[in-house]
Amino acid sequence: MVMKSRQSPARSSAQRDRTHAEQVERWANFVKTHPRSVWIKQVGPLVDSQIIMANRFYERLSKTEGGMEKIRKLRGIGDNVTISNDVE
């Protein structure tokens, strides 16, 4: 049996926002109070994965009709610049 939340969507959204803000504040304090060598081990893999996913997106987009033009617009690159299909 699935229990439905009794909170209104606005209230649950506010709760989520407050919880998120608290987590951001905790992370900022952690970064301020620990050397980069400590926290980079935690955030490095996340950043790396985001870059990999972005590269995969651009690779897929480049193979679609009009994809290279869309990439130029996304990256703010003029038509006179050559973009390699090798995005990695």
C-alpha cells in the first residue's frame, strides 16, 4: 500500500529548498575548514562525471541534423570557427 504525503506541494517544495540550502551551507563550511586535498577527493569524481556526460551529449548532438549549428549556438562560437567532432 502506498501512503500519500499530506503535505501540500508548496510546503514540500519549501522543505526541499530549505534542506538543500542547509546542505549547501554544510558543504561550504566543510570546504572552508578542510584543505583542498581532502575535499577534492570527494568532489573530483562528480565533476569528472559531469564533464564526461557533457562530452557525450555534444558527441550525440553533433551527429544529428543541424547538430553542429546547435553546438555553435550553445558554445557561443561563430560560423568561421571549426569544431572538431572529437569532443573528448
